[in-house]
Amino acid sequence: MKSRVLAGAIATSSDQVSDLQLERLNHTTDAPKILKVPHALVDGEERNSMNNDEVICSLFPHLTGDQGPVHLVHLEQCDASVDPKNSKPLRVGLVLSGGQAAGGHNVIWGLYEYLRHRHPGSTLIGFLDGPRGVMEKRYKEITAEELNKFRNMGGFHLLGSGRDKIEKPEQLAQAAASCTDLELDGLIVVGGDDSNTNACILAENFLAQGITTTVVGVPKTMDGDLKCADVPISFGFDTACKVFSELVGNIMVDSASARKYWHFIRLMGRSASHVTLEVALQTHPNWAFISEELASSKISLKDVANKVADIVSARASAGRNYGVVLLPEGLIENVHDFATLISELNDLMASGTVDSEDLNQVAAALSAESSELFTSLSVGFQREFLGDRDPHGNVQVSHIETEKLLIRMVETELANRTAAGTFTGKFNGVGHFFGYEGRCALPSNFDSAYCFSLGAAAGALSAARKTGVMAAVSDLHLPAAEWRVGGVPLVSMMHMEHRSGKQKPVIAKALVELEGQPMSAYKALRDHWALHDCFRSPGPIQFKGHQWADIGSITLALEINNGDPIMLKDAPQVYV
């Protein structure tokens, strides 16, 4: 006889939907009230590029008028007599670009609902499998019936995504042809800094070619490195950090229970360490390395290993032969010895002058210091550094098991201290990497509401014929009903950066600010956490219970709300 639980699971298996998913499908997100009243877009404050403003303006003359400045735009309440609502049906396309981040489907939902209510009869086109779908004109019309199965769901599987770029002349021409053939009024590009850089290039190209399709970006990256004063956070960061914090918290409890393992946990974040920092603030590890701090100090990986060995020794003296260390996946690129090695290997591999299978030949082609470091690695690690490259020709650091390399170096250092009689404790290192686990989780209540609002913002910008702008939802320290909706010129987020041998305009990655509030809060506590068991287990993402479910990240609270909690509704006094 089947159990009632099993019978229920079988009954819903045809749709592959759990009871929790069913509940989330029916969840109504909070949204800014400005979206529900007569409104119009108005110009706001002036903005310039991050640097080299004149050069960037000259590269985007149609978006900037050759010299700038550009302006923010805000959605403001207006008299019903001048409200552009119901002016005409629109045809809008949307593409998901780059890696997944929780909340992407809610961006689509917000856009769809905005068009449905404000411009009845509109058509929403979803391009399949990322930017390549735009170039190859592969798409489907998004209907309410299908979209209703994806509300508040994780993943990007309604449309799929991809990492192709639309930047070469032939690619721009293909995208222009697709948008023209489909008679699109607007194209929404949901992606990270590279994808939104491409969106800016596309918008400029369309204006230059007299193509009427506008281009609007949406800030997406779980790494949290696509933000500025006008874009407080990218979507997916909140959910990913909550997922990772649960996993790290679980490991901390295990560590304190078993009392014999040191866990080294590598987390997503190549260029920026926002995820590692937020998880540290949530869970209180014995140490968390921040790549930006390491890069500024110009220390080596051996120095990093020695720091861990010092903490291990100090805790062992107190009878604690266990602990937890967090590190971002980009750490290996930010310690000076390996940064130099990686740079040399990238250039060497790009030159095509050596056989990557011949490790001796590779070592011989490196500088003396890099060659010594390379040959000190095991063959397995050597091959990780010579593995597949990313689209820019760089080593894929997510494939390098830095946590295991660091464990080995700590073992070596502690063995030397044992031989010298300065360490009498025990050390058993265990490595972990958490990355994909956080990309497609059911979005938190914060990400659900934020993404819906971003989608609606993108719809408002597209309907108002704004192009080359990023959808922005701000005033996040207020309840969601009071959030401000508008747009930020993409050129205002750009700077000139050296890529592929020349200077290019790109959206600047937002790195951890070493004097910023989140980092300052961590530095004030980390020495105490290093020696004592202050482990904190946040548990899984909560969807019910206002005090637990409607709270945003600690990072955002410290950055924009003086450390007071970010709440979708009215806030409690302290974090719990």
C-alpha cells in the first residue's frame, strides 16, 4: 500500500512540481505602488561615465549626443489625462544572457504584466538560448498560460540562456535583421556587465542604422558585481547568498560536532568577493579571504597558507582542531605569485608557441619565478591551469580547485611546524566548492519582488522609447511599495578597460570596497571569530513569516540603510 506522501508525489509528477513550488506559483509578490497609478517617465539627475567620459561619449555619439552628460530617468505619478496608458499595443522581445540567477522568470513576469495592463494587446517575444537566439531569430511568443508555470520559479528554462555576444559587425547586422523582421518596439537584455555592455553597443548601433527597436538592460548576476550608486544590487545575489549561507551553516554545525575537520569552502565570485563577504557576515567563519584585500596587500598564496596555519595553531592550543575557512573562486588570481603565473600562462597559451600537453616545455617558456612555482605544483594542478580557456583566452578559475591546493600548502606548513616543535595539534582538511547550487534556487521573497519590479521597469522604459538604459529599482531601504522605479544610462556605468590587447569601453565591475561598510563590519569581528566558535546557521530560505522571509542581505543593509534590515514591508529593529 502506497503512503499518502508518495501518492501525492506521484500524482504531481507529470508536471514535476512539488507542493512548495505549487505554493510559490500562487505567491503574489510585493511591487512598487507607482506601477499601479497613472505615471510617466521624467528626466532626472545628470550622469557622466565612470572615467574617460569624452572618449566614451565619442564612441557612443547617438546615445550621448557626442559630449554628454546623460540623465537618469524616473517613473513619476502624473495626471490621468496625460498618462500614456493604453496608447498602443507593443511588440517587445526579451533575451536571457549569461549564467543563470534566481529571479529571471520574475523579470519576464513583471514585463508581461506591465505590458498587459498598460498596453493591452501587446506581444512578448522570448528569444531562445540567449543572444544566439536573437542572431538566428529563434524565438517563441510568451503566453500567460505558459508563463504561469514559471512565476517565482528558479532557473532560466522558460527560454534558456547562452554566453554568445552580439558585438561584431556581422552579429550586429543579424540582430538588427531579427528585430526588424519581428517589428520589435523594444528588446530587453537580461544579463551581467558584459551582456549589458553588449546591450549598449546594440543600442548605439540601432540608432546609427535608423532601426527603431529600443534596447533596455536588466542587471543580473549572482556575483553581486553589477551595481553602482544608481543600481543598488543585481538580482540573484540575495538568493544565492542565502543558499550558500545555509550550506556553510550546516558544515559549521558538523565541524563543531565532529571536532576533527577543517573545512575549506570556495564560493562563486571571480572578480569580486561580494558573495564570500555576505556569507561570512551571515555565518561567522573562522576566516574569510577577500580577493580585493589580498590584491591590495600583494601577498602570495604561501602567505595565505601561513595565515590559515596561524589560526589552526591558535585554535589547536585551545583544544579546537576544527574550523571553517571561506575563499572566493577568484582568490588564485589575486595573490601576486599566482596572478603572475596565470598572466604568463594566458599569454603563452594565446601565442600557440607551446604544446600544453608538454608540461616541461611549458615550464621552460615561463619566467624563472613562475617556472619554479609551476613545477612545484602536482601534475593535476598543472593541468588545471592549462585547461580550457574562457572567451577572453583566460584560465577558467572556477575549474581550479584552490581549496584543495590551499589545504596541501597548509599541511606542508604545519608539518614544518610540527618538525620544529611549534605545532602539536591535528589538522584534517576537507574541500568544498559551492557554485551551481545557488544559481537556480527558488528565488527569495526579496529577489521575487525585486525581479518583478525590474521587469515592469524595463517595460516602462521600452514603452517610453528609452534606449541604451538599464532598468533600475532603488530606495530598497523602504518597503517594496515605496521603491523607486526608473532607468540608468548604460554609458554612465562604463569605463575604458584593457581587453584583448586594446582599450575598450565596458561596464565596470563593482568590487568589494575595502573601506566600505560590509568589509569594515567583517574586519571588526573576524579576529574574534578566528579563535572562538561563533558559528551561525541561518538555515534554508524562508518564504513565510515576515520577520524571516521578507529580509534582504546584510550587505545591502550595511551599504544603503546604516545596517538596519532591508525589509519588503515594515522592518523589525535588529537582525535575528
